[in-house]
Amino acid sequence: MATVPREGLEEFGPPGRTLTLNMVDTVGRAIVRGEYNSRPFPTEGDLTRELGISRSVTREAIKMITAKGLLGARPKVGTYVQPEENWNLFDVDVLRWLMEQKLSRTLLRQFNELRLTVEPQAAAWAARRATPSQVTAILAGLRRMQEAAEGRDDPLSADIEFHVAILRASGNPFLSQFRDIVATALRTSIRITNRQAGGKACIGDHEAVYQAIAAGKPDVASAAMAKLIDDVLDYLDHSPED
């Protein structure tokens, strides 16, 4: 009988999370880790017995994992792991599992290339459309980054706040939805990128983005954001491997 890896299954995560969501998290991580690359995915009955949970919980969790593109099902074959190219990389759970389990410069480069196609345009739209309160929100993120550089705030959450504020200020709901992907990836990729400049963000580069948005200069804002992300790509290309 194919079994689920026991690591992380004894306790179903932090209080307040449902059994279903914790099963999704545990099994999703196992799939991304490659636990089923050389053996069949467990049946619903196997999972229920192995984890000591109800069939209804198992069934709902499998539906959720399937919706993320990680699993498929065929008659006479049953449930199986989908090839990686079918996974929904815009699902924040899938992205988080990938970044946690397979963190690499290749993956980080691919993600930042995606950022390079989205965030400079978001900055340009923000320079055209941002309301006074949205400009203030961007400034608040920048000030938090400045405080973090002096050890008085959390650098990661400050950086996320700055970038998310710009996405929201773009006035485009599709770009605004990108915020969860940016936040998820930044939280995990900092294991590599926070080594840049001794772990301190390039405050001057972030301030240049803010100033251009506040001044209503879309081309300047776009170029400043592109430079910021290009610098990350350059760092990934030239920093030493672990």
C-alpha cells in the first residue's frame, strides 16, 4: 500500500486551521517534494486510514489539490500526480510549496522575470491613477523600509507593504490580484536575496519609484521599478551558490 510521508502529519498545523486545509498543505508539500515520483498516489481509502481522518475530509482535500493542478484522475487509473507543467503556478499555495521545497536561483529568476513584466507597468499606472491616500500608503511602506534599515522594523513585511501598495495604486484589479503572489514569493525568496547589501534593501532605489509615482511621472516610475527588479536578477546571476 502506498503511504503518505508521516513527517508533519501528526499535528495538523496551527490551531484554527481546518483538518481539510492542513491535509491540503501536507499532501501538497509531499507532491511538490517529489514523494510520488516513483510510486502511485495513495487511494482515498489509503489516505483516510493513514491519516486517521474521515473520508469526507480526504475527499474535499483531494478536490482542492486537484483544483490547483497537482492531481488528476482517470477511469481505471484513479488519482495520479500531474506533470509539473500542469500545476497552477499562480496559486499561492503551489508557489509557496515550490519556493519552500525547491528554492533555487532558476526558480527565483523565473519569478522575478514575471515581476519584471508586471510591476514596472503597475508603477506607471500608479503614477497616472493613484489617489492621494494611495500615494500615502506607498510612502508608508517606504518609511517602514527606512526604519527597517535601522533595525526598528521588519524588512520583509515593509518591503511587501511597499510593493503591494503600488499594485493597489495601479487602479487595475488584475494587477492588484498579483499582490498575493508577490508577497508569497518575497517571504520565501528572502533566504537568498536578503544577502544583498548585507540584507538591507536598496532604499534609494525604492525611494526613486515612490518619488516618480508621487510626481505623476509614469515613464520614470516604470524605469525605476524595472531597475530595482533588474538589480535582483543581476544579484541572482552573480552571487555565490550555497
